[in-house]
Amino acid sequence: MLFVDINLYNPDQNVFVLVNLYIEIPPTAGLLPRVSVNTLKLLQDEHCQVTSQVLLLVLSLWTGLMQAAELAACGWWDYVTGIAHDMHLTATVVGVVVSIMGIVRNCRSLDPDSDRALAALRSDEFVDLLTERYSYDEYRYVVILLLFLSCGRLLFLSDFGRHSKLTSTLYRSLPNMVSFSFMFAILMCSFSMLAYLVFGTDLYVFRTFRNSLFVLIEVITGQLDYQSLATTNRFLGPLFYMAFIFFVVFVLYNMFIVILNDTYYVVREEAAAAEEVEMYEVAPFIKNCLRNLWGCLHLPVTLPKRRRPPRKVVQMRTLRTLLLDCKVPRKAVANFMWQVSRTGGSRHVDKEQAAQLAAAATEGMWKEPAGWEHFRDLWSRLGEVERCTRTLSEALDGLLEDLR
């Protein structure tokens, strides 16, 4: 084995070019070369980099504290089972790791001996920069992972509810997806083993079981050299290809789409049938964040107006039926309805207002104390029924909250 390392410096771009040549001499004679070319840039704004890394560390720690508070509020199991929480926690940990790696790397470059490589290169002395290159590659991969997680978190900006459509669809389809995954794995392993045993000695792409599995995954996306299969075996090649396309692409792929489609339809119907909206739009969310920031700065904020408690109302149709049941003359009922329509034409009216209007409309138009007493009795019974209904609904809401 022969290793040749060459370090070149480009003063115009201020970069190092690392050329690593590996030459293997097998026992059967010959040479097997392999070349690796990498670049290592020397940045001049180390102080700015350190400042940005420290800022990233502070923001990551602050996000970690917020996630810890949310974990304490909602519980461990509810926190772990949430995809958004897992993504936030992973992004926080990766952000801390990236900031620490960047601070260590930049502080090491701030050392007075940081120009050792450049000085040694000018004096024709070889300096091994493989360690720097490997550390730079690892740092770059971690930054890419952090960027991916940050972009993934943008999905949740369109829906801040506890049960968004994406997470609800994934949770609902999880049992069906598990059974589908077992079936898909069995078929893929079977076809991979068949391809490895039949075509492994003739085709290089099927030389191992793992390569056969990767090639069949590419077949699902339509990337396969069918001519090579047909040339290798005129009977088994087309038969294998058609069987794989039928069972995996036509059957399993459509089953996967149907599972997600049906689950999303159910989630969408439940969201449309919900009485209360559990999701918040982006604009109100940003408005609330700015309002909280404004309050943290101790600036004067206009207090929101106090909302009036909901009024106890009764439907006009129910009130008209009660009046007719109490043997109130139809002329009095019509007069009462006309006076109510003058108040705004609403189909609902306050109980107190309804009683006053009923008394004013029916005063002197009939003299049946028994009917009036019967009306007051029915009115009180209606109030008791409404109170019982309200108590029952509150009990059901509490039970549903406990079940959640």
C-alpha cells in the first residue's frame, strides 16, 4: 500500500488543496489507485465566526430551556410521542453540538501558531492537514443536519395546533403502516434473494444481497437496465421484472397511497366537523409573539376590552310554542313576535327581555290567570332543562379532557 499526500496552497483564493493518492498493490500484481481531492479554506474573520457561534449556543440553550419547560408541562410520554417536539429537541441538541464544535475550531485557529501550516508551506516543509480536513467534514455534516431540521420545523409554522393534519395523519395510519411495512419487507427480501441467486454471477449490480436490495429500490423509481436482464436470461429476466413490477409497484405502492389517502380523508372530515378550531394561523401567532415581546420590553400596551359574559337566550320558535300551549290568543302572540322583530329581527332573545315583551304584548288582551300560571310553570321548567343540559355538557367536556 502506497500513500502519497500533496498539499497545495492557492494564495488568490486563500485555500489549501489536499490531494491524497492511495495505490494498492494486490498479490496478483498490478496497481489499484484511488484519489481524494479536498479543499480547506482559511478564513480571515475568525472573531466574527466565534461571535456567531456563541450567539448560536445561547439561542440553542434558550430553546433547550423552553423545551424543558414544555416537557414539564405536558409530561414525558406526551412530549416524546409528538413529532414536532422530537424535531425541536433534536434540533436543539444538534445546535449545541454545532456551536461547541465551531467555537473550539475557531478558538484553535485564533492561536498564534495558527499560521503554522502557511509558514511551513512557504518554507517547503510538509504539514499534515488530514486531521483538520476530517474535523471540517464532520462539522459540515452536522451543520447540514441542523439546516435540514430547521427547514423541517417550518412545516409546523402553518399549523400550531396540538393535532395538525400531518401528525394526525401519521398517527392514524401508524397501525396500518406497520403491517404494510412487514409485508413490504418480506416481498423486497424475497425478490432481492431471487435476483442475487439468479443474476449475481452474471450482472455486477446484483453481486451481493445488499446491492440487489438497493437496485430493486431503484427499480421502484424506474431506474433499471431491462436489456441486461433480458440478455442474461431470456426467460427468468422478463419474468422477474414483470413479477416485481406487478407485486411491488402496482399492488404495494397503491396500497401505501390508499392507506395515507383514507387516513387523511378521515382527519380532514374530523377537522371540518369540529365545533371549535384547535389550530392557529400564522398571522395571529406572529401577532401574539410580538405582543409578548412588547410586554417584555415594559412598553405601554393597550389593555384588551373586557368581553361581556354570554347572554342567556331562548329560541323564538320555542317561546311561540309555549305561548300557544298556554292558550294565549294568536293575536297577542303575533303582536309579541312583531315587537321582538323590531328589536333586531334575531331568532334569539334574552329571557328577561322575552318576559317583559310577553307581558307588555299580552297585557289586557286575555284574562286567563290559569293559563298565565301554566306559562310561568313551563318557563321555569324550560330554565331547569337548560341548566341540566349545560351541567351535562360541562361534565362530558371534563370527561373528554380526562380521556385525552
